[in-house]
Amino acid sequence: MPDPRHFNLVIIGTGPGGYVAAIRAAQLGLKTAVVEKEELGGTCLNWGCIPTKSWIMTAHLFEMIRRAKEFGIDVGEPRVNWPALVERKNKVVKQLTGGVGILLKGRSVEIVKGAARLTAPNRMTVTSAAGTAELSADSVMIATGAYATMPPGFKLDGERVITSQEALALSKQPKRIAVLGGGVVGCEFACFFAAIGTEVTLIEMLEHLVPAEDDEIAQALEREMKKQKITLHLGTKVEGMKDGEGGALALTLTGGKSVTVDTVLVATGRRPYTEGLGLDALNVARGDRGRITVNDRLQTSVRNLYAIGDVTDIKQLAHFASAQGKAAAEVIAGHPAQTNWRAVPAATFTSPEIASVGLTEREARAQGHELKIGRFPFRAHGRNIADGETTGFVKILADAGTDQLLGAHIFGARASDLIHECALAIAADLNAGDLAHAIHAHPTFTEAIGEAAEDVEGLAIHLMRQEVRAAAR
């Protein structure tokens, strides 16, 4: 009689990588279980992608109401109802995490609550308040994600010193907030709080924000954040923090500058969540910052042990974790590996949005490419003008010799939706000319992509070539 606690696959973690992998494995006929010590959906659904976007939608609507007169509508000055904003976020989270549970149970995926520790490559103990369970599996997949780290000298307290997770549970809107870190998380929260009236200071030790993005995009974001009255301290570190008057916090910065705020949001980086998993005893290979090393089949250095998502050494993106999860499940089920990661889009939900796919200009030149670059500014585009969304531009990179599409970068309204045409084009090995010849419906935001692709050869219809670079800025 088979052991009822034995599975074809056990997945540790139920974020967007883990739960998607479990569903795909079950679809392919594998007896599957997931182990989760907190809430189904992981960081993304509970404290990351989804709840923050519900707040960003609130901020966008707040800004549009304040601009209503531009569109011929007279309204009063809007006010943020903080408890209602939090309540809506909680409802959104509850709906989606509940949906994950329904999807898993609907595919007969067993949900085991507790903290997993591997005792062998195919065995683990799961500990919870209810006791300890023993599980075994033909294959194990680690999908435990990552967690926010605190720099030296900062102690999390949930109200005055917080990470992005505690920010979503604040009891009231801060009047003054310092955001430490100019990456994706820090910039998104800075734009959100500034939009709803909080005084925001952003401190970044590097010389530019969003360092993974194209340099032109980073510079454009910096200009727009300054227009939003966000105080930027770039190339700056926090050297000290102490209590100020009335419960405030006083920060000392390099160069002798000081900042006084009510709340400090730390967004300086994330580490892979590997503590307590028993990886050292199994000699699982790890690389930078302790991230698990995997091959192109998502296999670790230990046979039949796989890893996906933010715990690995590739990209830290929720949708990429989902793609990895499906790919790994298919490999485990005996299907060919589908792991071509060349065209993974990324989106940052600042105000306005950033989206990118492929190489940045800096990366392309470092790889030895001679480039042709097309740009098209939203302020020259009819639909953007009609919608009052004229900030930003599209930038397309192509190899000068072959016309191969190498990268696309968008700064502006709906960038997170627009980027996928470019992602598909890069994945399909299309060139800039193919993108330029595609007919885009009028009047739509996507026409700007076609114009930027035409500008690769200096053929953009709605802008003079010599004006392109200046207009994009």
C-alpha cells in the first residue's frame, strides 16, 4: 500500500511561482502538494504586487480627480479616506488569495500548512502549531521567495520604521516619510505617497534611481519625481537615525544633511528566503546573496531538487516566477524544457509607469552592438494628448547591421500594457522593420510603438527626426 504522504511533487511556497507550478503539475497528472507557513499567494498577493497596485490605482484616481477641471468637470478638492483605502486593499487581497485556494483544491493539490525543512533531497518535515508531518516526494521544488532586509542601525517597529509589508498595514497616512532605496519598491511607494499628499524624501546610495532600467528612463523618472515634489537625495547614505521631537525621526545623511520625518520606509533590497530549509546539510549550491543556483531546467545542484522565483539566481519578478514554475513542472512531468528567458518584460508602477524588455542601451553597447535607436514622445501622439497623458516616450533599440530588435523601453501612461507587443516581437526574433510595418489601430496608445519603430530608420510620420531626442526628453 503506497504511503499516503508521498507525492510526485511537493512545492515549498505558494507565491506566484509555487501555486502556478502546482496547478500546472496537477494538470499534467502529477500527485502534488504545496507547503505554506503563512498565507496562500505569498508576498505578491498578500503584501506586494496586488495590494500595492490597489493603492496605486487609488493614487491615480486621486490625481485624475484633482485634474478634473482640465477635462471639463467641476469637482471639489478630494480627500483620502485612509481606513477605506486599507479596507479596499484587504478585500482585494482576500478575494485573490481565496481564489488561489479554490484553484489548488479544484486540481486536487493538497495544501499542507507549516514550515518545511528538508531532511533529504526527497523528504521533509513540516512543522506547525498542530504538530509535525513527514512528506516524501519524487521531486521537490523550492519556491520560497525573498524578504526585505534591514540595513545596520535600523530596527523594524511596524509604525515608524517599516518595510513595504508594514506600509500596507499603517494605521494612518504619514505626513512625512523617508523612503530608503531607489529601486522598484522604493520608487513605487514614493510616487504613491506623494500623490496622496504625504511629504516624501527618497534617499538612494547610487547616483541614479531604478539602476536596472535604461539610463534615459531613469533620468526621465528623476525629473518627473522632482515635479511631484519628491525630494531626491541620490549618491547619498543614511549615516545615523535618532528620535526627534514629538515622535519624529531625525536622519543624518552623508555631507551633513539632515531630514526629519514621521516614518522611514526601508526598501534597500531583498534576500532569498532559505533559512530553516536545510539546504546547507544537502550541499545545495548557492551564489550571490545566497540565491539558489539553477540550470536551464530549473534544477539545483542536488538531483530532483528544483528551485524557482526570487529564491533563485536569475530574475526577481512575479510573472517570471510563474513562468519558471510552469517550465519546471513540465520538466518534472517529462516534457521538454521551455526556458527561453530572453524576452521577459518588466514593469514598475511609478507615476508615470516604466516598462522594459530586452537589453538596455548600456547593455547592448557593452555586448558590442552598433545600435539604431528609435524614439517617439507621447506629447507628439494624438491619443496621449486626448487623454491628457503626454509625459513620457517609447525607445526602441535595434542592431545597426541586422535590424534585430534588441530592446524596448517605455516611460509613460499604460507602459505596463504597451510593452507586451515588444516582448512578443523580441521573443519571435522579429526586427524593428517588422514592428514598424505592423498596422496599429487609431487612435490607440500602441501607435507610439509603431512610430518609435519607424524612427529607427528616421521615418516617424508625426515628428521631425532632428526633434526626436529633444522631444523624448
